[in-house]
Amino acid sequence: MKKLLAIGVAVLLVLGILALVRCQEKRQSQTTSQQKTSPANGEANTELEKARAEAKALLDQANSALAEIQFLGIDTSDLGPAILNAQIKYDNAKTTEDYTGEKDSSAYWSGIVISECEVKKQEYLAEQEKQQYVKSETTPSMPRFTSCEDLIKAFKNGHPRCWGPESATLHVVPSTQSGETPEHSTTNVQVAGVDEADIVKNDGKFIYTISGQSVFILVAHPPEEARIVSRIEFDQDSSLDELFIEGERLVVIGSNHNDERETLEKGIVSPHGHVAFIKIYDIANREEPELSKTVEYEGCYSTSRKINDNVHVVLATSPDYALYDKKDLKCSDIIPRIRDTWKEQEPANFSPVCDCLDIEYVDPEGFTSFLSVLSISLRDESKSLSKRVIAGYSENVYASTENLYVASTDNRYFGYWPDTTSQGEEKTTVYKFKLDGPSTTFLTSAEVPGTVLNQFSMDESGGYFRIATTCGHVSREEADSTNNVYVLDPNLIMAGKLEGLAPGERIYSARFMGGKAYLVTFKKVDPFFVLDLADPENPRVLGALKIPGYSDYLHPYDENHIIGIGKNAVEADPEGSNFAWYQGMKIAVFDVSDVANPREMHKVDIGDRGTDSYALNDHKAFLFDRNKNLLVLPVLLAELTPEEKASNDARANDYGQYTFQGAYVYDISLESGIRFKGRVTHLDDPAKLTNNHYCRDSAEAVKRSLYIGDNLYTISEARVKINKLGDLAEEASIQLSTE
């Protein structure tokens, strides 16, 4: 009864407002007519246009309200006739009464939909409020262990678990005066002003790239002068991860692995397991790079960020499992060790990074690993390192120009997957650190339900932190998953939230852009959602689009258009299956100018099942420049033959054979869509493609692309190729290594 009364009141309110507006307009029209005479049919047309506009606004509001509660998983089948009547009345309207009349008009039916959606939403929210499983906490500082005994006890209480390292818009540097550095692309990063390390860097004149156990420095521009000018070689047991460049400084981040503790020259003992290193080179003379500083740290490299000339490196250390049973265990046995060597200084022994009383913790009762943040100034490497060590772990990192956020989920351990049927068991803890030049300061922490997909599931805007998570799991047989978006204030206190979104699916990609967010979930189809986050306390769904497939990465084209790259998909069994088989790749442009009705504006398909791209999992492999209408992706192409597709035995989960690996180049614009220009490969023998494992590990696999001036550069570990942007004619090829 209360529900019907609420609907009736809301409908009367809408109609009352419309009547008041028409009354005011009529009075204004009468007043105006006394001052100026207008044709009668002109007044009628004006009234009709106003009524049409009012009805259209209400119809859009009704569709938006429907999309919002559908996104919450609320059944709206009973509202189908009402929204259909609203649309039909609007499409066939001939009079103002048809548009905004008090009975059986478009506005009348839209009002019913709006009112009913609000009632359903409030009932849903009331139910959700009964389940207060989100906790936010603010702490003045992260607690520290008070003794070595407490540290050792917490370590032994932890179960042996292990986890590894983390498996934007393109910034374009404009050309300057003639003879100086030409316009060139840089690494595709998430946040402007926050650089991310990568396997390839360029400064418009030189290219710096990792190939095997070497870093090559090449003159890149002009193409006719392209050549290798120097090569920095590392030990054969070294693994090179990523690079930074900052003016005359080159930063190389990598690691070594020792199966046993080795006693090196002069009695120096190397740590057991992974030892990450950060090497800083003076490259004022590119032909003779000079090593300035080496930092070696016991643990694995996770990720890093560079803001101005300060580098912040996140590392993970899991102490040796054998230590759990050691009787005379000491703090120095488990605390990560470090060695900091300046220029040609004689290497010292490794020593604990800090005292046990300096170690902060997540859980005082038990931990299995250490999370460390090292901060280094590239302006003055002689400055002491800033080191923060936490007894905890990390999975994803997001950084703005002012703050660093580390997200750690409590249930992802090697060989240990707890029961996740209860959504309350999955929690992500977010730690917020202030970036203060070459150092960090812990500010606060918060806890939210669910797990985080990657760094693009997190964002900061106007001081508010936004995070998208998935609770539960998705499988072919069943799914209990839901998805959430939380908005936390500068103190990480909950400000607003959307929970229980897209039941039975999981997040495949997310992108936050100012006051809006774009979310892709998937199980059978790709719902592309538009969220309004302008009001931090009231996040809401604006619109949704359901299409086959999914997007793994979303990239802004402009304020009203989004590029998505991912996979096509077909239902496994249209008669009753609850999942879909992914197919080849798909590139799409989404138009979100009408937020209530997002649409797929353009799309292209690439290959068949098995087609892949580094860009699907690594945004740094994505090259886009709107001003040049340029989109370049590395593609491993898999294709089925026409005979295989036509066969009676053909199945949706059939894989194609590899037929190409290299860069796909597109001309992309809103007017002309996504047009294929051509492709560039580094494979010298196409027959190698018949080995399906060859391309993924091949030194000839193109992994990155960039442009300098009017030339496209594609980079593999084997070579750097230079092609004209206009017609892709090859201009030069520089060999780096051979397989």
C-alpha cells in the first residue's frame, strides 16, 4: 500500500510540475502578446516544441533510471509496458496533450517509470544498508613492531605463501625550433605527470631499449642516421625489467636470482633468491654511459613511478620458507637486506634495510612477506635513500602526482585459495602515502570488499579516491559475483558507493575520467556502463550498452568517446549455456556523448580465436595519437581457413593457426572510423609461425611502437624498424640481436 501511495504521489508531483510550467509559460505568452502581435500558428508551434522538449527530457530520465536499477541487478520486467508506452506516445505525438497531457501521454508513462524506479532503488538500498560490510578506518600512523620477538612471532604465525610482481593518456612532446628535438610520442601512462617505467623509452633523439641482458642506446632521428651508439651489458643471470630516462640519467631496473647463498669476493655474502637492482647511469655522453649508483635489494621488483626527477620503486620480499622451522631465528634472518653502492665505490656487504622497530605492519598477528617502497632522487644520487618497509604485501599500485596508493588483497596466495563463496571473505586494503619529493609519508588506510583487477580500477580526482572491485567468483557452471565502485574522501572515509552491480559477471576493464567512470563486465556479453561520479556522495549509473565480447583496455579518445580493445565472443550454447567463447580481437569506439544511451560507434575485428596482443594486458604497448589519427597495436594473428570455418565439425572454440606477428597500423577518427593502413613485421621467416609457441617468446616479436616526427618505430628484442607514417614504406632497420 505504501508503495502504491509513493508511486501515486510521485506521478502527481511530476504532472503538477508540468502543469505549473505550462501555466507560467501561458501567462508569459499572454504578456508578450500584449506587447507584440504574433501569428496564431506560430504560438501553437512554440507550445508544441516546448511540450516535445519536456516529454523528451522525462523520457531520457526514465531510460536513465531504468539503466541504473538494471545495473544494480533489480528486475524491471514489470516496467516494460510503461516505458514502451512512453516511447510510442512520444514517437506518434501530434499535440501537446500527446506529449505532456495528464492522462495517457508520453510524460504520464515516463513519470510512472521514474517513480517506480525510485521506489525499487530505495528498497534495494534499504536492504543493502542492513549489510554493513564495508569498513573505513583512519589511523594517524601505521603501527610498528615494538620488539624483535614480536616480529619473529608474527612471521612464524604466517602460513608459507608466495606472490610475485605485478605481471593515461599518451603524452606527446611537441617539436621545438628547427634542428631541435622533433615531436615524439612517450610511454602511454595512466596519469599525466606520473611516468611509468617500460622496456622502451625515447626522448625524440635517442631510443633506449631492453634486449635480452643488454640495454641498447640508439640514435633514432633522423632515420638516415639511425644506429646503435652504445650497449650496456649485464650478467647472464640478470633479468632486465624496465627503464626510466630523465634528462641525462638512465635508470635500469632488474633482478638477479641466486639458488644458494654465495660467498663472493672479499667475504661478501649474496642473499638467497631474488635480488632486485636499480642502476642509475650518467648518459651525458650516450656513447659511453657511466654507472653512477647501484641499489640492490633482497626481493622482487613489483612496479615503479617517476614524478619529475624522483623515482619511487615498489618491491616485495618473501623470506626463505626454511626459516619458519629455524629454532634460533633472528630478526636479521628475515628482514630484507640492501646494498647501496656509489659510483666506483668498493661494494660493501648486504645489511638489513632497517631495524625491526622501524618495520610497520598490516596484521600484528601474522605476515609472510614485506612490502617496501624505495624513493630515489635523480637530481642528486648522493642523497640517502628513503626506505619504507611494511610487513604486508601488495598487488596493485596507483599514483597521482601527490599520492601513492598500494592495494593489497588478503586472499591471493600461491597455492592457497580460500573459499570465496562468502563475499565478506574477500577484502582489499588500500594504503595511502603522500609523495614528498624523494620520500613517502604514510597517511591513512581503508578496507573495501572484493578484489582489484589492475591499476586502472583505481583513481584519484579532487582529493577523492575511487576504486572498482569484484566480489565472489565466475565460472561456467555458476557465479556468485557482484561488482562495486567505492568513493573515499581524502582521509579514506567512505563518501559514496555503488554495490551489487552486474551480478554473475566480473570486471574486465575500468577507466575513470574526471567526474565519470566507464566499466566493462563480462560473462556472456559485454555490458559497457557509464557512471556518474561528479557527486562523490551519490555515484550513479547513467547508461549501459550490451554487445558481444568484452574490452580488456579502455582509452579516452576525447571527452565523449572511448576506445576499447578486447575480444569478440559467441555464446557457447544459445539454448541454455551461461558463458561465451571468446573469439578474435576487437577494436571499438564508444560514443558516450548521450550518457543515458552509450553506443558502439565504430568497430573492427582482427583474426579468429587465438589472436592476441600485448596491449590487452599491458597498456604501454598501446600507441594512440588523436591529432595524427594514429592507432598502433602489436598483434599475434590467428586465422581459421575458409574450409575450417565451413566444415560441419567447426566449433566456436576452435583455434586458428598463427599467420602473422607484428604491428597493426590504423587511421582512426570519429568521421571515418577505424581504417586499416597496413602492418609491419620483424619476422625474417614466416615459416616460424607454424610453431605456435615461437611467437610469444621470439626475440622478433614486436612489443612496442612509437613515433618521432613523421616516422613510425617498431621495436622487438631483435631489431628496431623505421617506417614512414604516411605509407609505411621502410626507411631503416637496425639489428639488435639474433636468436
